[in-house]
Amino acid sequence: ARNRPMAEALEQMILPAVNRHLVDTGERAEQVISQLMVSMVREGQVAVDCEWGANAAHEGASLLQLATRGLVVLVDLLALPTTPVVHKLLADVADLAFASRHVVVLGFDGEANDLPHLRAAWRRRGLVFPARVTRYVDVRVACARAGGWEADYDELRGYGLAECAAKFLGRRLDKSPRDLDWRRRPLTEAAVAYAALDAYALLQLYDRPEVASAVERERELPGAA
């Protein structure tokens, strides 16, 4: 059997000193999303995560987290108004993140979980989510390659973000808030902090040389995009 990192004995992981914004009004969307897109283009990467509630099959994601190294933006998809300006901003940031060749998306098993919920949230607003993600890195698979874990999907299911953080960052990532009711508003500070760190942790994992190297090896495999 494989040995899991003893996360309980590690120091708890916290969000570094980066700008964090909760976007839950049209005014906040106009102020923050364009700033985020500039940061995405400058860095060439964005980490993506999302949270959803019990009715996710119909409503889709409740919260979308987008992180660059200097900026973490939490887009409240339930609270944002359905105005043309907000919808254009949502469409623009989705196109830049998911359909542009200028930005690499870092996710965690997102093609099976986050992306379907984001597509449902876009449909609920009458928007069209990009049909195909142009440049996507599954950080979970990269961590599995780097750590010598099995890459079979069923084998990987027991290795979540907390296990990856323990192994490669030497920190304990508290995942207990994931069972919160993500449809309840206003969001608590604990919920906001948890959601922001979940996205930012993907950047920190990708910055580990052994994880980045695993991504490059994956790209070099025959048939890789």
C-alpha cells in the first residue's frame, strides 16, 4: 500500500499576502475582472476552482475562484446581477481563461468536476461557455506523476488537494469547509478564505520544480497536445 503524507503533523497552510477580492456586485465586477484579465495575460496562467451546492446539476457552480500569483478573485455566481455588463465580463474572462492560447488553466480534476458545473452556471445565465479548454493542466495528475502515484483515475480518487499540499508543500490544507452550504449568502469569512486558498494552492503546487517537470514530461508523450 502507498504511504500517505502525515498531514496532521504539518503546519497549516494559509493564503500568502496577495490581493483577494470577492466579486458579488456589478460594481465590483467592473472594478476587478478587467484587472484580473490583465494579470492572467501577464503571467500566462490562471488557477481555477469552483464550489457548488446541492442543486448543482441545475444551477451549476455557486462560486468561481480564479487566482494568479498576485490576485485571487472569487466570483459569486449566485449574487452577481444578470446585467449585460456583468454577462459581458463573465464571457470575456471565460474566453480568456479557457479558450485563449495565451493562458494556461491550472485545475484539479476540473474536467470531471469544475468544468461541467461552470458550463451549467453559464447556461443558467443564458451564456455560452467555451466548448473546449485550449490549454489545461490537471495539477492532480501532475502531482501523481511527480510523486510516483498511480495515474489511473480510480487510483487517484483518494489523493486530493490536501494530500498533494502535504507531500509537495509540506503544509496541512484544511478541507473541512468544503461541506459548507455554498448556496447560503452572505458567504462567511471562513468560506471565502477556504475558497481562495484552494485556488491559490494550485499555483503553489505548479511552482514546485518536480510538479512542473511532470507536466513537461506529460506534454512530451506521443499523442500529447
